[in-house]
Amino acid sequence: MSRPWRIALAVVALLVVINVALRFLGTLTGGTPGGPRSSSYATSAHGDAAYAELLGKTGHAVDQVRQLPHSSPPAAGATVFLLDPPMVRTTDLQALRRFVGNGGRLVAAGLSRAAMHELVSRPPGRAPGSRRVRMEGLQIETDGAAVWRGEGLAATRRVGSGTVELLADSSPLQNRLLGSADNAAFGLALGGPPSRPVEFLESYHGYGTGSGLSALPLAAASAATPPSGPCVARPATQSSVEPRCRRTSRTTPSGSRPSGSVSRTRTPKRCCSPPGPTPT
């Protein structure tokens, strides 16, 4: 085979490899439906990207956080989502309990009983679930995986001046079920009033704070440093269907928060749309 043919074949092979790599990255970053289960970046059936978008459209400032709670405590007054993490370190659970005790709101799902015990003094007990659950006048469609014995889909616990909402099943918030029954209304109730900023803890789904490949799942995310500013999803207007996101590196004095932004300094790699795990 002549040298020009060898070069041509090598170029074609390289292009094929690049195309396959880009398709793989696309499944992680939203080019096609994909991403980790219960991640606010994930557009797959089991992801929560639509839920994050819904919260943004209704006025919440949405921050997709890639640091661990013990190293970057949640913003005061925020609603924090910890959904189906593979494991959570005790130091992070203790940081989240302090956050709640100071008036924060935590929505958690998929935690072990030991992990729940670090957050609340009286963890709920699991019982077989059903596909339709009624809660506070809402009809909620689920996977039917589980409910809390005597408490239904969500168990509410007061910790100090804050609240922990423990979900027996996070499936109503996932893309495939969010539009079913009253699931969207249930999700909005969990988020609290639009004045509360919302934070999704994405380090537990493998997202790091670096750039490029280091920011994607499977890339040892938990050891990275935070980016420079929060992603804020503003409410949609009549002329805007998608939430508008901005990045800011402005910090604010302790105890204050500018309207429409999150008081911590961090910039998710992508904003309110799809781009992995840490120990319980």
C-alpha cells in the first residue's frame, strides 16, 4: 500500500475514533438523552434535568453544586437536593445537618438508614409502595418502589430551625414521571417559595469542578476545586421558553444575598441543562 493511502486510512480511522468519543460525551452532556440517575444535568428518563428547569422557570435561583457540603456549605436559606447518592461521608451529613439546623431545607432520597440517622433523630421506616400515592391532596405517580410506613412518600423532620424532607422514592421528580398526575406540583412544593435558592448536589453524581473531561462523570470529581460563580436560572417570560442562565463571580457579605443569585461563588460547567460518586 502506498504512503498516501496509508495516511488517508489513518486520517479516516482517527475521524471515526473522534466521532465515537463525541457521541459518548454527548450522552453525558445532553447531546442525546443520558447522564446519571437523579442528576439535575441528566436528560435520560431517570434524570432530573426537567425538574431543575421547572424550578428555574418558576423563579428559583438554581445552582448545580460540584463541591461537597463539608468543604462548601450550602447557602443560608436554600433548598438543597441530595438525590440518590451512592454514598455520603459522615462529615458531609454533619455539614448538612448544621445547614438545616440554621434554617435550611434539605430534600434527600436514597439514603441508608445510618445516613438518615446522622440527619434526623427519628428516621422513617420503609414499607412497600404503590404506583399511585396521595399526599396532602395531590395524586402522585411513582415507580411503586417504597413509601414510609405510616407517613407516605415524604417524611418531614424538623432539625433546629430548618426542615429535612426524606423521600422514600425520588421517581416522581424524574424526567419520565414529572409530567404525570400531580408530580410537578409535588416537586414545586418541595422546592419551597420561589424566593428560596435551590441547590442540587451534583458531586454525588460524579460531576467535578474542573473543566473539559475532568468535569464529567467517572473523572474523580470529588478532589477538584470549585469553579468561579453560580449558575442562576431566571423565571421564564412570555418570550422565553428556556430558563435564562447567567454566571457571576460576585461574592456578598456574610448573611446577605443579592436578589436572583446564590451567595456562594461557583460556576457549573453547564447551566440548568445536562453537561460522578463520593462516599455515605
